[in-house]
Amino acid sequence: MAENLIRLSETRGHLLTEQVNPESLNLDQLSSLELVELFNREDARTIAAIATAKTQIAEAIDRAAHALQQGGRLFYVGAGTSGRLGVLDAAECPPTFCTPPDLVQGIIAGGAGALVRSSEGLEDLAEDGGAAIAHHHVTQLDVVVGITAGGTTPYVHGALQAARQRGATTVFIACVPSDQVSADVDIDIRLLVGAEILAGSTRLKAGTVTKLVLNILSTGTMVKLGKVYGNRMIDVAVTNRKLHDRALRILQDLTDLSREEAGYLLEKSGRSVKLALLMHWTGLDKEASDRLLSANQGNLRQAHQSTQP
């Protein structure tokens, strides 16, 4: 491990993410409009980068969905911007998909304090990454996604190595080619967006493309888990007025119910949109619908189709 980290440190000056972008050499001389136009052109590279990595991203979705179906968990591990993006994506899963907080978790070097203030020095401690994996009792059922724009963050490499030793599925997300930084993982996702407009500032294109990929990974995984019907978030947590209104609109869109009737059904289901839909479509009561959903691993479409002749 020590030799690997020395090699990673020596590599940093040559990394794609550290190079100077020839398109922005006069950045400090641009008008505000020219600056916006430059950002717009460069940000388009994030979409192309995802297209080149689509096979690996799709594999990560399949592996994550399978793991979660078997009782495993999905972890994002990172430092700085990469870590914050992982924590953000994990935090948005419970309200969007009604998942338990421990199903998708974000681990950031420096802990919660690093979310609001810089603690970049802590990313150099590979042993802390390994300790975080041990602290979360990662097993062979889990998936661990290491996120590091420049690919060299020791904290992330330490976490991935520890996760691999425990038999977990490992995924690496970086914005440098594998010939610059290698990773011994199950799925290697490279998002080559090129040099940043502000040299070395990986919160820009690298951060944007990472957020896009995490959106795809978590949403795709939840779709595979049956938490979506069509393009509706049928497992939405009804915890405030906005989400209550969304739940009613989903019920109205997918049934012939009035808003008042949808409201009555939602309450009767225990504020579960998925359960309310199944109750309406099958005529079963809450308990029977709940058993039917459980028998179909929570997949609404499967549960409904199982009742059809």
C-alpha cells in the first residue's frame, strides 16, 4: 500500500485533472457573457464523457441493485467535493425512494464537519479510509463506490482496498485515464472531461460529471428495485405538504380518482402511494396488498400483474 501511495503522489503533476486548459488561458480577461459561454461549451464535455462510460455505469447499476436485493448496502466514499457529492446523493434517497437511511450511505474524509468546511489534509490518510470501512461493518453483500476526481486520493484507495478484502463489490469513479492512475476494482468508471477552465479546480467539470453519474447510478438502482412505476416515484416519503401534493397527483394520474378520493385512499394505505395503487387496482385491503407486495419484493408492476388472469 505504501509504495502505491508514493507512486500516486508522484503522478499528480501529470494528471489530466491538473493540466492547463488552452481554451481558458485568457479567463481573467473575459467578459461575463464570454465566461458563461466558455463554461457552457466546456460543460458539454460532461455528457460526452458519460456516453463513453455507459457500459461500466450500467454494470454498476446492475451490481448495486442485486446487492441491495440480497440485503446489502451501497456506500459512496470520497474526500472534499467528491465526498460531499456522495453524501448528497445518499441523503436524497430516503425522501425520494423511502429507503431506510442505512441503505445508501455517504462516507467523507473528516466526517460530518468536512461537509461545510475544508479538511483536505485528511484525504491523505489511507488508513482512515480503511478504518471507515471497518466502522461501517462492510461485508461481501455491500457495494462500495470510491469517488476521486484525480484518482489519487489515498483515503479512497484505502477504503476500496479494505472493502475488497472484505469481499464487497468495489467501484471506482475518476476523471483521469487508467494509464495515469490504476485501480484494482470490480468496475472502473472513467469520466474524461478534460482539463478544467480553472486549472486543477475539480469542483467544476469533474464535480458536475460526478453528480450526473451518481444521479444515474442511484436512480437506476432504485428503478431496478421496483421503487418506480413508469416514471413516477411511487415510494416517495409523504413527509410535508409538497410531497403530500405530489403523492395525490401521482394517484390521480395513474387512476381515475378525484383529488378527494385519492386523499382518502392515501390515508387508508398508511400514506404509501405504492400500496394505495395496488389496493385500488386489485380491490384488496391494506394487509392483503402489503402481503402481495412483499411476495413480489416490493415491485408494484409485478404484484399487479400477478393478480391478472
